[in-house]
Amino acid sequence: MNGKQAKTIRKALDITKPTEATESGLFHTETPEGKQWVFKRRRNPQMNLYRHIKRLYKRGQLGK
């Protein structure tokens, strides 16, 4: 996939960089037993969809 094709996909999905993602890292949470460390993963559904569509296109599973 070349840059023009990728740009067309981003335009069709209305993606502008940088996309918004959730916070990630270690956090304290309050539990009845006390404080507990929790790791929260970063989530970015908009870019995940974009990468998925690019992958399908490159593999030929999405119409060319």
C-alpha cells in the first residue's frame, strides 16, 4: 500500500493525526482492603480500525 492509498483510507474514516487514546500505565485504586496497583492498557480504537483495514487491503481480502 502506498501513501496515497493510506491517505485515502484515513480521509474516508475521517482520521486526523494525532488520534485520541486513553491513558495508560500504573495507577492506584481504592479497594476495601486498601490501595492496589492496577495496570491500564492504552486503547485507540480509531487507529486500530485503520490498521485493520490496511491489513485486509494488503492481504487482498478487501476489494481492490
